Amino acid sequence: MKKVGNTLYVISPGTYLSLEGETVLIDREKQETCRIPLPNLKRIVASGCGGASPALIRACAQRRIEISFTNGSRRFLARGYGDLKGNILLRKEQYRHSDDLSTSMELARLFLSGKLYNSRQAVERAIREDPFCRNTKALSAAARGMAECLSAVKQANSPDELLGLKEKAEDCYFSIFGDLILQQKEDFRFTGRNRRPPQDRVNALLSFLYTLLAHDVCAALNTAGLDPYVGFLHRDHPGRISLALDLMEELRSVLADRLALFLINTRRVTEASFVLKENGTVLITDEGKQVILTAWQEKKKEILMHPFLEEKMEWGMVPFTQSLLLARYLRGELDAYPPFLWK
């Protein structure tokens, strides 16, 4: 269990959550381990826990406290919000744009452009920061490959073509991701992206951070009055948070991936932070999750200059800002959605 800001993360297997008055009780193996005042919370994220009492779920719904459940691998299971505060006119515009191929493709191109631009920027910055300690030739080739995909996005005419460019660019990016790991190279070998379940420590770390990012993006979209399940680049699929995945694309490399590299290269996570199961799956220990969660919250407090608004803000505000900019575009207040382009 860890409380970070106004979010309660419950990450220990076998934990049960209940309510006593205005207090959340956290029990493990029928032994009380902690009490947290419910009014102090805006979100509860329960990963691999044994469940929550109906009284607690009802209280969270009444107070509009988000409560989310994932399994032990941080794969999404369910989420409760209570009464949604969405704008029905805004959501109807979102649905119209998603159903119209032309406007949907326009937004899909912008989301993907943001992803490819930022991924290339992350690689080029790595070259500039330490040109003598990496495979500069391979990194430069990967950056050129992503630039070519970025140029091709403007001419793409179908969702399948865009997804093909996305896959090609990801192949370029992840082909050199292991070169960005400068410390603990033997313990954190990376040969490519794999998931569900992750087969090595780097992929386990990336998947965990992507799940945290997905939670934040979903919360931001709901706050802006948008439907996280109706996307543009990622099309409709039962149970898939398609719009959240769209918006995440801009932030994966510059927020989640760079934090993963920081954690490895500064040895804040080590081999001991992970467990290898008999079936080859790699899981993160409770202690490792606490280190990552703390670093995630620290990262979100760092200040940057927003490239479109030209205002200083915390990284944690970027998903909310992009959600509001998307809402403004759908309402007709902006001529185009401005993707987040990292400087």
C-alpha cells in the first residue's frame, strides 16, 4: 500500500478494502494494516488485491472518487466513477468525428505525428547528451527511419496505413532502445517489445509505467468530458480505452520510456526489483512497485514549458491540458488539435 498525493495505490496481493465511517480500512490476511481518511482521496488504484466492500464502492461513487481494479500484472479489469460529469454535446461531437472517416483520419494523423516526433526527439537528445557511450550510428539510423514514417503520415489515406506506419516506427525505436540502457546492461537486456505477459525486466517496467499513464490519461479525458473508449487512431473495440491509447501515444517515449531509462541507469530499480516466474513471465515486486510509483509521482511534479500554450506546468498536468485542447477542437474553438510536441 502506498498513498502518493491524493491517490491510494494498493499493490499487495490478498489485500481487502472496506469502509468504517469516513475511513478506508486496508486489511491483509484479515489483519488491519492501515487506515486512510476517505475525504483525502480522489482516486484508489487496487492492483491484484482481494476486493473491496460494497459500502466502500458505494461511498466512492457518491463522492466521485475513482476506484480502479487491475490484476497482478496491472492489466485493467474495471473502474468506477459514480455520476459522470461529461458534456453530452461534446461527447456527441466526439462520436460524430469518430464515425466520419475524413475527420477521424485527421485526428489520427495528429496523434501519430505527435508520437513519431517525440520518439525521434528522445533518440536525438540521447545522441546529443552522450555521443561517445552509445551506438550513435544505429541511433541516427533509427531517428531517420522515424522521420521517414513521420513524413509518410501526411499522405496516409486509411487507418490501416497509419497503423502500419506506427508499427514500422516502433520497430525502429525499440530496435535501439537497449542502447539507451547504460547501467546494469546484463540484468536489463532488451531485444524488443513484448507484453501480456512481459518476458524480461525492461518490458515489465515499461508495461507498468504504461498502465500508470493510462490511468492518468483516462482520468484527464473524463475530467474534460470526453469518452475514453471512443478513439480515432485506435478504433472501437469492446473494453478498450481507445481515446486514452490515442492520447498516450504522444507521451509514451518522453514520459514513460525516459522514466524507465532513468530508473535503470540510476539503479533505483535493480535485478532484485523483479521476480522471474517458472513460465517465463517477469513480475515486479511490491518493493519495486513502490520505488516506481514514487518516481512516477516525482516525475509528474517536474516543470516544463508546454509547447503550444507556452506556459510552464507540471508534467502531471500535460494529459489534462491535451484533453482540454482536444475538447476545444471538437467544440470548434480551435482549427486543429495541437499534439504535444516535446522540445
